[in-house]
Amino acid sequence: MRYQKEIHDYITSHADEMIADLGEIVAVRSVQGDALENMPFGSEPAKALAIMLDKCQKYGFTIENVDNYAGSADLNQLETTLGILAHLDVVPEGDGWHSDPYKMIYDEQSHKLLGRGTSDDKGPAIASLYAMRAVKELQIPMKNNARLILGTNEENGSEDLAYYIQKRTLPPMVFTPDGDYPVINLEKGMCRLKLSFDFTDGKSNIIKLKAGDVINAVPAHAEVVLKGVELEEVEDAVSEVEYSYFPAIPETVVNEDNEFVTISVNGESAHASTPEKGKNALTFLLDILNELNRNRKNLNGQQFEIIHKLSQLYPYRETNGKACGISASDDISGALTLVCSVMEMDATQMTAYNDIRFPVCCHGENIVAKMKETLSPISCEAILCDEPHYTDENSPFVQTLLHVYEEVTGNQGKCLAIGGGTYVHHIEGGVAFGATFPDTDVHMHGADEFIIREHLLMDAEMIALAITELCGA
């Protein structure tokens, strides 16, 4: 591949400088804050963008700040045909770190660069900058321009990108180093549904039910407080359900306190795009309550009518929406997934949320219509409905990226389909090119987030080669 050795040697010789620049940008806690004048996402994301654009200008690139929503750096003044889309905002640090999340450190034993944003997405943004530096300073002949686009709101809805697209035209080819290698060319569609029902009959055996915290994850814990039931009856219902699903069952604990009985279920969380990897504590609890209702003739109020309906529509261990009548699959994107992820119930109302990821062969509006029909009389409202994103893997653009990956890593280049969404989900023809390597858990969004030093250098090398192959003379 043209200029591969020169680019490799350049990146290697500038590794310490690149890591120092990454440490400077990691030090900015660019979590979304309150909007300020000319700072739509708060002062820290704007600060991170200013620092990054200053670096781009220092290294000889033409820069633009688009109202602190996003910024850009141009490799040259030729026609722009390639966009590299990275973001500088990060999620909050959370708990469990073994070092300061905003003081990047290098672990010589593991070769990890640790800090919030090292992998998502400040590390890849710095790698993209150094890829452009390599192409520029090696004076590789170009026929077109590559533009580095730097966003500040990817983690909270990508309003930055929506605004940028309103103000500027995107190049015909766009990739983001904010996904996985080799290339993500297909992202399932996503529906998020809000379910609700008001109880009017005055019967309230269920004092309180609570399960799940976020819509896009299998709930790991569910708990219900009951009155008007016997401890032995509840224990029998739990045993019956556990027997039905043994051995893949959550841990269930039953306690009695005066006239109340509490059932606590501890399952295993998983991302909503791969619910089969988890144990849904909520749907397991629904089965227990339905079994209890089946054996008790006096638990026949609206609460248990709704419980019965939900337990039939969301069977424990089913993740493909079959019981709701929406199961679907195709060869390129795989099967639809459905998670009942959050629920609250008391004497007056029930509220729940569903996360659905659907393949290219489906349309979101049809899924929503079917779920409304199936769930009735439970109210069903779509709070999000995004169609799938697909870019042809046989396009010259995608094939070039796969070839670059193969040349640098020595591994097979292939396209990936995912249930989640990336920064290019709404960009026609866009794909994700890295920056997470296969079988590498970089603790994204978690404590001790990291990027392996060698992976950072390879990111820069691959992006530089991609620029050369796609824009070079």
C-alpha cells in the first residue's frame, strides 16, 4: 500500500508528542453542562473544542468553529470528499476508578493509557489529527481534501451534528472512529416505547413494583411489595417459576414483614442490543406474579390483569419479540431484539419502557403500530423511532477501509452489523471505522477507561492510509 512505511515511521516517531496531546485534552472534563451564551453544551465541551482547534491550527490546518457546536480542520484547500467525524465530549466519570479520570496515566505493564475519553472518543480524535499531520508533513500528493470534524454532543443526542449539517454540507464519504474495527456498515433501527395504564378499581395487592433504571439495558434488579398474600403462597410461586427455567435463573429472595411480602429478583444486566447475554429480572418477576395470581382466585383486579398480559407478551428468556408478534430477521442484520427494561407500578398506575432494535427488513412505524395493537388496553407511545442505517459493503469506500485494516493489522477485514447506533447513524453512506479493536474491552463509559498505546498508533496509521487511498493523487 502506498506510503505505508513512511506513515508508520512518522507515527512511531511522533508517538510521545501524540500521547502528550491526548493527555492535555483528556484533562478537560468535557461532560455536558448547562447551556451558556455561545456555549450550547456548557463551558467544558467548548473548552475541549477550543484546545483541539488550536492544536489543528498549530499543525498547519485551516480551522473553523461552528458556533461551539462543532469544529473542523481541513487538510488542504482542494475539493472536500472525505469527512472524519470524531467527538470531544465524554460521559461522566462515575465510580470505581483507580486513578484520576482526568489525569491520563500510562501503565507500562499493560501498555494502557487510562483516562476518561481515551477510547471514546478523544484518543481516536487525536489519532485522526496525527493522521492528517502525517499526510501533510510527508507531503503526500493529494487530489482532494480530507476534513476532520469535531463534535461536542455525541453522548447526549448528537445535537452538535444536527446543527453542523444545517450549517455545512457533509462530504460524500464520512467515517467515524467511534465504533469497532474492521468496519460497521449496518446499524439496526431502534424504537423506544413508553407503556402506561391507570388503575381505577381500587384493588391494590401490589403496593410498589420497581425494576430497571435505563431503557437501553436488561434490568438486573426487580422488586415488588405485596399485601394480602401469604408467604408460603409466594414461595410456592417462586419455586414453580424457578423450576420452569432452571438452570438459567436469577437469584430470588422472599421476605415477610408484618402484613407485607417482598420479592427481590437479582438478574444480570446486558446492553439492549444483546439482551440474550443477560438475565431479565423484570420479566422473571412478572412470571412469578402471574404464577401467584394463577393459584389465587382473589388476586383478580386490574393490577394482576395487566401483570398477566405483560407476562404473556414478555416471557422470560425470550428476546426476539415473538410473543408480541414482531419477530423478524434478515441475513445481513440478524434478528430483532426486544427488552422490557423499566417498570414502576403502584396502586394507581403502571409505567414501563421497551427497547426494540430491528433489522433492515422492517420499518419502525409498522412495529409501533403492531405493538399498540398487541398491548391494548395498555397505552403505548413511541418516544423514539429511528430507521436502520445501511451502507453497501461492496462500495469502493468501504472496500478501501477494509483493505487498509487488513494491510495494517494482518487480520481479515469484514463488515459488522450492530444493534446499537454510532455517530454516523443519520449520515447516508457513513460507516464506523474503528477505533475499538476486536476482543478488546476498553471499559467504554465505565471506570478505568483506556486505550492501548499500540492501538492508538495503529489508529493514526490506518486513518492516514485511508486518507491517502481515498484522497491521494
